[in-house]
Amino acid sequence: MATLKRSASKVITLPNGHSPNNSLNILHLIIPVHAPSAGWSALLESRCEELRTSVNKSVEIKPIMVVDGPVSEAVKKDIDGFISRGWELIWLAENQGKGEALRRGTLRIDSGFMLFTDVDMPYSCASMQAIIASLLEGADVVFGKRNKKYLQALPLQRRLISSLLKLFNKRLLRLKHPDTQCGLKGFSLKGMECLLATKTKSFSFDIELALLASKKKEICWQAVDVELREGIVFREMNLAVLKHELRNLWEIIKK
């Protein structure tokens, strides 16, 4: 199992009795990037700045961009802009999938805690603050939990898939938090070790992560309600991608 190097820092006792050896004022924000839509860079920069100004001033945000595979020259120029503004960059030569991209980003972290979300940061600042608050209260792994309004924003195909997955996770896998597919999650250092123990490279890694978190008694695993920003539009899932994810799900179940 992969392990994280921990840096020396003052031990902080949290409200629920946890005493992690973390620098809890550092929030590492991991953003995976693969074939982003036009205008993505301005949107990401503005929403990241919105998050910076909305969190407590004692929290320092350190963004990490993981570029998952080749991109166009225009996107390269956009990425150069983020580097000039102090973003840490990890560039994967070939497309590896969201799960692998997030693991590569997590390997760069040795203190504080971590939040990951999508390149358009589609979740409200209040939702991200709720994840952060749960971590500060002592949670190790925090899943965003999608409400009815969120699910109604999904295309019919994805809504059906989400409902079936939640039922599968609840009835067959017996997961305490069956909504595993929200793209907003947070981790303490202990929680990051759980993420690094996953093997799945694509979107199905969320289910593998949930299974690992549910089996480790020392992991405090929580879920908090999240909401979308106004005007967020989701795309249909490609049939070939869906078939690939079903194969990945089968491999996870067999373990």
C-alpha cells in the first residue's frame, strides 16, 4: 500500500477527539484536466479565486493541476498561465483516467488536507466549505452527497445510471454512503492513504474508494449534502465509456 510522507507539525485536537498530525490550514485543491471545453481557464481561475475569498483566512489554498494526456496548443497556453500564477503542475504524457490522475496529484501532498473537484468547479462554494468543515471536525474521507435537484440536472441516461448505482451500492455492497459518484470529495492525510490504495484508473475508482473506506475501522468516513451552481449542464455518457466502466465495476466487485 502506498504511504504518504508526513511532515512534522503541531498536533491539533479536533472536536470529535481525533488528533491528526496535520497542518490543517493547508488545503491542496486537485484539479484533473482532460480535453477541457472552450473558456475553461477563465472559469476555473474565477471560481478558484471565489473559493479562496470564501474560506476562512487561516486556510491557505494550494492548487495542483493534473493534465491527463495530450492537449491542444491553445490549452497549453492556458496551462502556462496557471503555472505563472503559482499553480503546481503534473503532466501525464498519456491519458490515464481520473482515478490515476488524482492518485498522481495526491502523491505530491505531505501535509494538510485535500479537496478534489472537476475542472469547471461545478459545486457551490457553500458545498466546498461543508466538505472542508467536515475535515476540520475530524473526518478522514468526505463524499459529496447529491440531492434530488442535483440528480434532476443530469441527462436521463446518467440519472438512471446514478439511481441504479446507488441501489447497487446500498443493497449489494452494503455501503454506509451509497452515493459514490459525486465529483467533490475531501481527505485528511489518513484519508489520502486510502485513496492511494485504489487501483482503478477511471471513474469507477470512486466505488473502489468507498469499499476501502468502509472496511477500515480507523477511517472516519462521512457524506455531506452538496449543490450545483446555477446553469451547470451535464453531457450524456458515451456508450463505449459506459461499457468500459461496467467492466471496471466487475473487476472491483471480484476483489
